[in-house]
Amino acid sequence: MESKVLRMSPDAVLWLDVADIDSTDAGSTLFFFKNRQFACWDVLGDRMLEGYPRDIAAHWPGLLESFPGRCLRGALRVPEWGNQIYFLFEGESQAVVWDMHTRRAAGPTIAVSRLLPTDLADADVTPVYARLADGTSVIYGFRGLEYTRWTVGASFPDAEDPGFPRKIASDWKDGLVLAPRAGVYVDWPNRSSAHSNRKIYYFMGDLYLRWDVPSNTRNYRLDIIAGWKGWPAFA
């Protein structure tokens, strides 16, 4: 029997800024979810935190149990929408609503079509929250060779932005052609003042792409284990 090829890409990535985390000793953190485990990256210290990976079930109780046997597809945190995180799962039309204060799933699931209405074919979409060069908050949704975009307001969008969906390769020059496995926006607090600190990271297979937001250009593409020192061996 042919062995399964393991890829390093996470199933979902989540950035929580200092103000988002209900803890006096926590700082801006990236959460990498893969299979049934997660790892944390200290944004200010620019390093992988020790003691990871840890089991999702022990620290995010009830999350994976919402859809047993399904892998995460995305973790969407939109500050304008309050203190919730929306977790999407592969092959599921419903998303889990996670309350950041109680650290529990908050009531019933929500239809992904209500959260992110789109004309893309009914299939898994990789969601990525980001802020544009002018500060406008948007959500990108990637699927196959296409992507779409929603401008963020105080509530869920009624429709995607005019002119979307579009071809990925047309707008992400020298960067993306196919939908990434996962993506996350980060506003680094301690990088060089001579360059932009606002980046989007896309994960594909064993590689990741760093995209600069203000210039709308690719910085580089690297092996995950080379760019994220201390990348754990997820079970």
C-alpha cells in the first residue's frame, strides 16, 4: 500500500494580538493548528514557544468534537465582529463559533454561506483576514484557481465585493497560482522600521510565502522548517 505523504503546512493559522488574549502573561501570538495538535509562536520574541505541540482537545475543548474526524480548514478572527473566532472544517458547510472570553464553543454552529457569502462553487474555501495598505479590513477566500474578497463591516457581509471572484494568478503576481492550505495576516511590532511590517503568510505543502501588504508584492518563498525555527513534529 502506498504510504501517505506528510506535508508541513498547518490546517489553520490564527493571529491574536495582545488585546485579544485574556491573560496578563500572554503577548501577540500565532497559533498553528495541524491534525489534533497546535503550536504557538511568540510574535514579539519572534520564536516558537517551548512545550508544543499540545493537544487541541485539552486547550480548545469541544472544538474538534464539533465535527469528529474532520480537519480544520481555517480560523477566522475579525476584530470588527467582536470576541469570536470562526473555525471552518474540511467538507463542512457549518462553522464553529468560539467565544474568546469563555474559551468554549458559543452555542450553535453558523452556516459558512451566511458568514462568507460567495459565488465560488460550493466547496472548501481558505479564509484569510487582512488589512489593506490603506487600513481597510478585508477577508480573502481562496479556492482552487480562484479567490474572492469581502470588505469588513460591523456585521457579516451581504455579498462579496464587486468584481469577485477573480483568478488568483492574475492578482497575486509571482506569488500564488493555487489556493494555499492556510494563511494569516500579521502586523509585526518589532521588525525593521525601514521596511513594511505588515505581512500575509501563505502555507502550501512544505513551503510558505511571505507577501508584503503595502507594496502588494511577494517577499520570498521558503521551506517552512527553514523560516519558522523550531517547527514542531505534529502527530
